[in-house]
Amino acid sequence: MSGRKRATRAAGASSGGGSPGSPAAAWRRLTREIERCTRCPLHRTRAHVVVYRGSLTPRVVFVGEAPGAEEDRTGVPFVGRSGRRLDAAIATLGLAPSEFGVLNLVKCRPPGNRFDRRAERTCRPYLDRQLALLRPRLLVTLGAHSLRAIDPDAPPVLRSAGAVRPDHAPPVFPLLHPAATLRSRAWHERWERDVARLGRCLSGELAQPV
Ligand code: SF4
């Protein structure tokens, strides 16, 4: 299966129909544009462009960093071990499929999984256009790169994770990157505490409901 076909299927899973001027049609046009992108060198080594999975009317969007090997192979964000950890957290939060989406700052896999700041800058307009169409009520950043890119004024991720930042529009709730929590028992325990606090945030206990 080509990258374009795979990415379209992942991105369009819950896109529905829509007239040519509708948000769904705008999303499909943007998705096709990203799938064909050759703006940075990462296009030369990717197997698939990894655009999005989830609802087109999400309450919460989870923002990762860049595709890993499994995402590059399938064209779907967060499908490897770290994806299973994220999905377990989403299940714990009780979010229905219509309530969330998952994407990355960078849409193509960096060789060796080394995060590429130049690719991040080149790819950033796609993220901004995706978020402008999705209009989530809360952004959950996953890891240090995601937090820095979305909310540059936030303290480092180990200090920020687990507490909502209500002054950002939309509010930001930082979490550690799920992959990091697979490498350390202490960080896994921190992840579970922070996810529980995210659940309380979503229910309105920690701040205004989102
Ligand atoms: S990482 Fe982004 S900017 Fe670079 S080729 Fe992929 S879609 Fe284009």
C-alpha cells in the first residue's frame, strides 16, 4: 500500500463527508498536501507520511514529536509500544473515539529517531493548520520537544507535566513522552500520576472544565 493511501485512510477514519467548502473537505485537502510534501529532506527516507488519527471534532488533541519505526511502517501515529501506553491512558480517561485525536509535530520519521529541529520548523505550518481546523479545547503535549514547540514559555517538561497551563489558548496539559515511561519505572509511575491529574482536569476538578 502506498504511503498516500495509508495516510488517507488513517486521517479519514472519522472525517465523514462534507461539501467542497466544509471543514471536512478542507481537512482532506490539507491531508493530501501533507502526504505529497517534499519540503524537507525527511521525505527521502520516509516509508509513509504520518498525518493524524482520530476525530475531526476532538475535545482533546495529543501532540507527539515525530514518527517512530512502527508509525513510519504503517502511516498511523502512536501505534507501537508507546502508542499502546498512550491508548491505555486514553482508555483510563474515558475518552470516546469522537473526543480525541493524535498527531505529531513532524510528519516524517527522522533517521535514527533523532529529533530534527530544522524539519520541525519546516513542518510547523502543517501542525498549525491542522489545529486551526480541529479546534480542540485542550492540547496534551507528549514529551519535551512537543511542550517546547507548543508552549515555549512553559518550564521544562519534568516540572510542567501533570498540571494544566490555562493561559495558553487552547489550554495545554503537558505529559512525559510515553516512550520515556517505557524505559523507567519511576517515570511510568509519574506518567500514571499525571494521567490521573489529566482525568481530574477533564472532569473540571483541577481547573475550568475543558
Ligand atoms: S517532515 Fe514535514 S516538511 Fe518534511 S517532508 Fe515530511 S511533511 Fe514535509
